[in-house]
Amino acid sequence: GAGVSQSPSNKVTEKGKDVELRCDPISGHTALYWYRQSLGQGLEFLIYFQGNSAPDKSGLPSDRFSAERTGGSVSTLTIQRTQQEDSAVYLCASSLKTSGTHEQYFGPGTRLTVT
Amino acid sequence: SQQGEEDPQALSIQEGENATMNCSYKTSINNLQWYRQNSGRGLVHLILIRSNEREKHSGRLRVTLDTSKKSSSLLITASRAADTASYFCATGLSGGSYIPTFGRGTSLIVHP
């Protein structure tokens, strides 16, 4: 079946502009995660959605970052007033929480470049 | 803070050799997972080992877990050039957290 998809695959934006990144999780997966990966670094957790529960926003680096998940499916990560340090690959993952394994399925990522 | 940390940061071997990567973590876990990331791509799940397991195999992969030392190792036997990638460990924390925490990864290069 279809995996996790993300769009756009690449985004170049000017400093100060807002950007929206989209994630389509695997159908039926109740958990959705956003991570950020800077060049040569590990994954930095940003936000986690689980079903209809309030999202865990503990990883968002500033109030310029926000995310929503509509209808328990598609998620959008919004970065307002982008800064150069926001340049990174933004990865989305989904998992079937009830599986008990919490294996995550990752999308290909969106490479964001802020000039 | 990073829960899991991989060691070494980089590993370069010849095709056919075995590759061993280690992961250390700090707090109690209920499972540990290994993922692979090819350059410019998303992560792919390789194997999960639960806290009550000591060893697990999947094809050419062998994972061990030592909860007393808070460490895990990933062994890739008879490596191939296609195994060139970054490898990450992720820990599922005890206490109900469903947010796997990733280390910085080991960059493996397998020379043909």
C-alpha cells in the first residue's frame, strides 16, 4: 500500500516568509510525528499527534512553529517568519499505536532552505 | 536531550566484512529500534528488540540488548555496498511515552 508522503520535496524560501509543509500518513495510522534533521545530525522531535488527544508540542523550538492534523489524517507543519537556522530536512512519520511496537514509517522528507 | 547515542560516528569497511555499531542510552526503556537512512531519504525500520529480549536476528542483521549496561549493538554480517547508509537507534521509554528518541547515527560506508 501507499506509504507516508510529504510535500513539497524541496522548498526554498526567503528569510521572513511563512512556509507550510504537508504530511499524508499511512491510512489507519493514528499516531503522527514531525521531526527535524539538520545536516549530519540526528532527528530532533518536534510534535506528536495521537488520535483525538491533544498533541504533544514539547519539541517545537519556538512559537513560530505550529502544526495541525485535520480529521485525524493529513498534517501541516507551519513555520512563520522563517529564519536561516530553520533550514533542515523536515521528516514526518506515522505509526499504528495499537500495534504495541511503535514502529514508525517515515516519509521522504521536505528539504527546507531559507535564504 | 538525546536518549540514544550511536558509536562510532563513522565506520568505513570493505564489502564482505562485518559492521558493528553500538547504541547507549540513559534511562529505562521498553524497546529499542534500529533504523537505516539512505542519503537524502527517510528512515526505514530495520528491527525492534524488547527490553526482555537479549538477541534478535533478521537476515544479515543481529541485534543484542544489554539492559544492565543500557546498550545495544547492531551487527551487519557480510556487508554489501548497498548497506552504505546512516544507522540510528531509537528508544521507546518506559512509562508510556510513545515518542521514540533517536541518536545522532552511525554513518557506514561499505567499499566495493
